[in-house]
Amino acid sequence: MPRRVAALWPFRPTVRYGRNVAEALRLETVGGIVMLAATLAALLWANSPWSDAYRDLQKLEISPHWLQLGHMDLQHWASGGLLAVFFFIAGLELREELTHGELRDPRDAALPVIAACAGVALPALIFLAVSAGEPGAARGWAVPTATDIAFALAVLAVTFSACPAPLRAFLLTLAVVDDLIAIAIIALFYTEHLSALPLLTGVALVAVYGVLQWRGVRSPWIYVPLAVLAWYFVHKSGVHATVAGVALGMLTSSRETPGPRRTNAEQADHVLRPFSAGVCVPLFAFLSAGVTLNASSLGAVATDRIALGVIAGLVIGKFVGVLGGAWAAVRFGLATLGEELHWREIAGVAMLAGVGFTVSLLIGGLAYTDPAQFERVTTAVLIASLIASAGATIVFRRRMRARARAEVAAGTPDR
């Protein structure tokens, strides 16, 4: 594969951006580990003699009549409520990238953006090709298009401790763009019934939130009720409520403040990111990942073309799409690859992009209402994420050894 290397890495992050990225990486890495523990706990419980209690917990309905939200069990609250906080953080990250990060300069943004777009399109096409002919299969075309940033960063931190900063920035930007595409897909393709009045009310509340942010209002006592009401009305409209989360996050002001005070975006991130990474996403994983794992269930996955399409899309489609998109961007002069990056490391990130999990499970739940089909899809997402993690680990371990040998050779005096 040809390699085109610029004299210098073209992206010059600000000090503030570097600080925020470093904090995000630390918290998301810990969040990935917590989410992994929650997933393992769910799998153990769901495959224990007390599995019925786990299913009862998933279906425990909490929907006061005065809220008029319909039948909302714990699984629905996790996917529609807790994940709204997760997507609020994604909106903050996107705003940060647009204001201070790679996305502020179109040429610097080209590499991860093109890679992310190709990494969404190819998995969808592979899924449709593998699952073609299965009744209702097309509903799940978006399941293998998402990358789970928490799991991906956790794997990267554990397996590639010597990871260069530009590679981390590439992965983070790739995942942020991936999340934005995912939320657009959810809004456009997974909204079945649209109620105009609640939607207009939700949009108006989001607009009021944005105006107050623009005017520099800082009080959380104003923003929290506005955000909750916006979530409520967007949910009532039929649009998935996580859309409200990402919209509010993107409208949160990152305008610099006098003195050492945090910006509104920094303060929101400081307060909510630990809650998202340590509570919201792990609880969603715990309530969604508890599938039955035995010879019969694994055999059902192996013969289900929808599940096989998910695995092929995440493992093959993400790898080829992200790596191929990045290569095409460099090959045709749309982007450059810095000195600190190597194609084998980009290949590792491309493999790591196949760790779908959070958003893949969310879309799977929206696409397939049949519990048996959703369980097969969930099992497929877990299998694909495990394969992608293992493949990325092998690539990164080899790169660490190669870098260590290069450093030793560079430090050896000529004889």
C-alpha cells in the first residue's frame, strides 16, 4: 500500500484542546473498563440459574401515567434516557472539535472525516449483501455502522501504551464524526410516528437553551429544567430522545471566560462525563447485553444471516472502510498523514472501529422489536466487538515491539 507522509503532522492543537482531549481519554478509558465489567455481569446473570430475575428486571415497567410516556420499562429508560446523557457528551465533543480541534480546519479534518464516512457506508453495504432475502433484514442496515469510543479507547490504552498523540486524536475525531452520523441515522430512519406539536415544542426549548448559552447565562438551575423538558417533548414527538441530547450538547457554549473559570461546555463536561461514563453507559450495557450463550444460541447466530451481516459489517466493513477511506484521502491528495503516524497504526484503529457495542445495540433495539432476533443481533455485536478488539490488540502489540526495536537501534552507537 502506498504511503504518503507530510513533513510534519499538519494538525496543531491548542493547549486547551490538548488538555480537554487528555481528560476525555482518561475518563473514557475508565468508563470502558466499567462498561466491560457491567457487560460481563449481565452475561453471567443472564446465563445463571437466576436468569429469569434478570429478564424481569429488564422488563420492570416504570411509567407514571401523568408523564404520558407510554409503557417504559428499564431497558427503554436506559436506551432513551440514560443514553441521552451519553449523546449530550458526544455533542460537546463535536462542538469542541469544531471550535478547537481537528474539525476547525477542513483540510486537517479530511483524514478522519473521510475515514469515518467510508467506515459507515461499507459496513451497511456488507450487511445488506449478507442479509439479503431475510424478511425484515433491511431494518438493521445501520447496526454495524457505529464505533464505541469508550471500549475503543480502553483497548487502545491497554494494548498500545506508547500510542502517539496524533493517533489518539485521529481515533477520537473518527468516533465523534461516527456518533454524529449515527444520531442523524437514528433521527432520519428510525422515527416511525411523528407528532408535530411535541416536536415543535422540543425544538423551541432547544432553541431557548441555545440563545441562553449564546448570551452567556451560566446557571444550571435554568439549563437542567430546559434540557429535561426538551428531552420529554422530543421523546413524545416520536423522534428518539437521544437526538435532543446531541443537539443540546452542540449548542452548549465553549466561549472563553475571564480568569480561570471553566466555559459552559467545560463545566458541563466536567460534571456529566463521569456520570455518563460511570453510570449511564454501564447501566445501558448491563440492561442490554445479557444474552443467553450456549450451543443452541450460538448455533442460531451462526445460521442467522442478519447476525452474520452484523459480524461481517463490523469486523470486515469497518476495517476496510476506515483504512480504505483514509488511504484514498491521502492517495488523492485530500489529506496528509503525519510523520508520527504509520499505516499499520491506522490499520489498528480501523480494526478497533469494529467495536460497535453501545450505539450498535441501541440501533439494534430500534430496528428489531422481536426479542429473539434482537438477542441474536446483540450476540453478534458482542462477538464482532471481541474479534475487533483481539485483531487490534495483535496489530498494536506488534507496533509496540517494532517501535521499541527502532528506538534501540537509533540509540545504538555506530561501530
